[in-house]
Amino acid sequence: MKKSVYVLLTVLSVSFVLAACGTQKETMTEKKEITTEEKQVESDSKKLKVMTSFYPMYDFAQKVGGDKVEVTNMVPAGTEPHDWEPAATDIAQMEESDVFVYNGAGMEHWTEDVLDSLDNKELTVTEASKCLELMEGHAHDEDGEDEHEEEGAGYDPHVWLSPMNAKAEMENIKNALAEADPENKEYYTKNYEKYAAEFDKLDTHYKTGLADTKSRDVIAAHEAFGYLCKAYGLNQVGIEGLSPDSEPDPARMSEIIQFAKENQVKTIFFEELVSPKVAETIADEIGAKTEVLHPLEGLSDEELKSGEDYFSVMEANLETLKEALNQ
């Protein structure tokens, strides 16, 4: 009887020990999982928080920053950025950011007021177009003649559509990231150098592809392509000035139609974020066709999901130009 009780007590003791070991093992595993989660949260919290004004700035910052940054783009996908303004939630996010990147040259009219309102004095701010040679923008008077834009809005902000300008903008962004996060300066520099080579390659493609086209005239819905045309010896003719949502008066329409007929222009370009109505009207009048030339002011959700970026869109623009200008 005593032996049976002893055996029973032994079995129960072993079971208790095994159960305790199992519990301890589970607890240790659970603790390990929590630690891994905590490490991930800690890793994310160490990332540089970067806010960008609109798509090209977002793309360039993401490419340079890689996995060291968390980039938030302010203008939503598929939204035309010229007249967009930040909401209170955007400004609140800027208060929590480490770096703010904007194009400048008059593109983001709200920047100065928003930055003045911030309490975040540690925010590193970079104007990506700084030190670039800017082109003057134009409006058109009642007779269809060019006139300078109003004071303070007289520069063409679409600098990123020249690959070499875009390269310079990415370098300015790289410098801002390195200033805010000097420990990873070498990482940002290495990423920049990788994409600097891609800009050089893109520039070569444009120089080669547009060297001997039959036509040199690019009629576009608004004057977004001045830097691109200047870089490769093309002549931009804007139906309207820098603002994409204004409509030309009858005198300007007549002038464009006359120019297109005299120069045998076969394609009128418009942008996917802007109504094609005016471009289609002119094309119908002269027996031409219309094509989309992408200004990269914003990509659609579909384009982003399919992996499109600055380089792929610019390559597509090149093919569109080559076909249109060789008709």
C-alpha cells in the first residue's frame, strides 16, 4: 500500500515538473515573440519620418531613403497638385516629422504659411529645386500674345521633367536626409549614386531618341514641359500657361490652330489629370490626334500598384514623343 502511494506521488511529481517545464517553455516562447514585436516597433520608430509635397518628391525621397525612412506623400494619388492645399491632419503630421521635402519654384503656394505655423523647430526643410536655373512662365493676353505671369508666380515649377534637373533635386533631397540623420549619410549617398546613374542613362535615351525627329513642335494642354523641351531642343507651344485648369480664350485657340496647320503638327498632347476637351477640339479642327504626355505631377492608384515610377513614366513619355514627332 505504501509502495503504491509512493509510485502515485512520484508520477504526480514528474507530471507536475513536466507541466511546469511546458508552461515555462510556452512563457519563454511568448516572451520571445513579444520581444521580436518590440524590436520591430523600435526599428520603425528609428526610421526618419519624411513628408513630401507631391509625387516626384515622394518618389525621389523614397529611392534615396530606402529602408531608413518612412515617407508620407501629402497630395493623394490621382490628384492634380497645383491648387491642392494641406488639411489640418497634414499639418499635424508635419509637426511629428523629421524632414519636409517640397519642389518649390511656386509649385506649392501654401508652403511658407504652413511652415511659419509649425511649432516643430527641429524639422529639416529642403526646397528640391533650390539652385536650379528656373524658366519664366507665361500667361496669354486677350489677343493670344505671351505675357509674364503675375509677380511671385512667374517661374515654371516643372523642373523635374528634365532628367538632369531631377537628378539635382534628388541630390538636394539626399543632402537633407543626411543632415537630419548623419549616422546613415553613407547609406543615402550610396542610394543617390545608384539613381544618379539611372538619370544619366535616361538623359542619354532622350538625347538619342529625340535627336532627329521630323517635327520639333510640342503642342501641350498647359506649359508643363518647358524644361524637357529646352533640354532636348524641342519647341513647346502651350495652349494655356502654367495653370492646367484654366481655359484658353477664342484668340488663343485660333492662334494655336493656325500654328498647328502651318507647322503640320499631327498630335496634340494633354494630361490624364486634366480634361482633354480643349486638346480634342484643336485636334478635330486640324485633323490631328491626341495623346497623353505625363507630367508626373501625380500617379494614379493603378499606376502605383503596377509599380510605375519616375523612370518608367519618363521612358513611356519618350516613346510617345518619338512616335508623335516622327509622323
